Amino acid sequence: MLNSSGGVSLAALFKGLIVIPLLAAPLVGCKPENKFRPPPPPQISVATPLKESVVPYTVQTGNAVAFNTVDLVARVEGFLSQINYKDGGLVRKGDLLFLIDPTTYQAQLEGAKAQLDAAKAELVQAQAEFTRQDTLLKQNVSAASAWDKAKAKRDSDQANVENQQANVAIAQINLGYTKVLAPFDGIVTKHLISVGELVGNGVATKLATIVQLDPIYVTFNMSEQDVLNIRANMTEHRLTLEQLSQIPLNVGLMNEEGFPHKGHLEYVSPELDPTTGTILVRGLFENPNRDLLPGFFTRIQVPMGLKAATTLLVPSRVVAEDQAGSYLLVVNKDDVVEQRRIKTGQSLPGGLREITSGLSADDRVVLSTNGRAIPGKKVVPQAGTIAAGPASISVSPK
């Protein structure tokens, strides 16, 4: 409103200032509120445990032992003239490994044969004289003393022939001892005597050692409790020795996963060692590639019975432990993660673990291991699968 001088009146100016804040007030009241919205529940892979029939077994520790180990020795005296193998090389049964100079023993054999021929000639003469004296005695031409003398000479010459035959045999044996042959297929260690050295001088000189590696033994000791458990599981089966040898054993080395080497039970000691409370058991394994060497530390998978039992299996990686024991994470019917206390059994090939109690076939086990599954928190379960491992060991004695 203009005043008399043509300007804006003071009342009109204040009126406009009051209207502007009133118009701005509604604009301030319409601003959206900044509220926290929680993230959606994480998606977690879950699966029900595998349900399979598995033969119960125990894992023992033991050592590989050579099937045969023999020290090669010089059994006759002489100078070593040949070494016919490479140190650490594979040899076959009957291969010539060492040769001791046979000259002396060949001459002794020829001398023994000559003495035998002479003894045989004397026996022929003595037999002829005895026959002549026997004829004369029957004709009452000769005296009985002459007959007795002829008979004694014949018997003495017969004994001499037998003695000379024994000397020839001994000479042949000694000549044979100059050749040291491989008694079986195996690996020969480094030679301990060099060519030209005198061996067998009063004692048997060790030349090297031969070791048979294929097949190979694995020996281990089982506790009294394990033996009793196995006997209890086999009460319905009285196994013969032949059936006992059909029970499989699987072996793994320290740097191997699982038990890749297959063999069978070969020997069980007939008595328990009272000092250790254990019984010695031995298995036999084919070893064509010499993967197992004598002295290697081994893990042995031993069946605890003949019958397979149905059990629940989960991946070993999802089994966790704390001071209270082993547990799994499972998702309940409300899709909330729970910590489930369990008892574990044997580990199986394929990274599986047996669960003996605390888990049911319908439980949804958490397979994710990225830390998003937290007990007490809700999740969105996603159906996963647990891959079945290789077939477990089976026992079926005929």
C-alpha cells in the first residue's frame, strides 16, 4: 500500500514478512525421515546329510617291512674277481652278482674226481678177487681166511668209493659257492667289498644285501580293546585262515590322501603282548612301483566287522570344534541357524565324516563356510548337495 508520498507503507511490509515463513513451514514438515533398514538375510547353501551303508573300520599306524631281506656273504675263501650288478639295481632270481676266483676250487674238484675214479678201479679189482675166493672156497680149494681177507678188501674199497663221492660233492659245492647268485627278485644294496679283495678268510664276509620289495609287508599293533571289538562284531562268523586272508586292508602314506594302496590281511599273532597290551598284525600288499619302502610310516584302514551299517555322512570341512566338543551349524524350520552338538565317527574317502549322534536325516546342514551363517540369525536357505565319496571298503569272505 502506498502512502501519501508514493512509498510502501510499513504495515504492508511486515504483513508480507509474516506470510513467507508461514508458507515455508509446510515445506519443512514434508521432508522424508532417515530410518535404518537392515540388510536382507544372507543366502546360505544347505543340504541334508548323506545316508549310506558303510563298513565300520579303525585307522592304525604301522610300518612297511620288506618281504625278504638277505645278506649276501662269501662262503668260501678267495679273491673277489667280479661284481656283476649296479649298486641299488633291480636283479632277478638266479642272476650272478659276485664271483670269487674259482681256479683253486675247480682244481680241487678235478682232484676229487680223479681220486674217485681210482677208488672205483680198486673196488672193481677187489670185487673180482672176492668173487674168485668165494668160488675157490666153495670148491674147498682155498682157505676161509683168504675169503675173509678178500671180503674185507672189497668192503673197504666200497667205503672208499663212497668217501670219494662225498669229496667230489663237497668240491662241487665249494666251487658253486664261488658264484654268489640272487636268491629272489629284488634290489641289491651297494657292494661292501671291492674286486681284488680277499674274502671268506676264516669267516663269512658280507658282500651286500638284497631286499625284496614286491610284494611288501605292512605291520602294525592293535590294542586289546580293538581286538575285542572286532571279535564282538564277528561273533556270527568263525573265520578260517583262508577267509581271514581275504579281509582287505588299505594303506596310505603320510603325504597321501586317503588309502590308495590295496592289500589284505596276511598274519595275526596267536598271542597278545602282555607288556604293551597289543597284538601284532601283518598285511600283504602288491608293490610293483616300489611306492612302499621298508621303514615307511603308514596309516592302515582296518575293518572292524563284516556287516555294513547305515550311517549319516557330512563333509569333514563343515565339522567344527571348540572346547565343548564337535558341532555343526544347521538351519531349523524357521530358517534360523542353530549350533548342533554332535559326535563324530570315522573319516571316509572323499572328504566325508560319519556322524554317530546329534544329527537326523532331515536336518539341513550348513555347507557355506564364509562366516555368514551365525547361530541365532535368520537366513535364506539354498538347496545344495553333498557329493558321495568313493565306495567304502567292503568285506565279504567266502
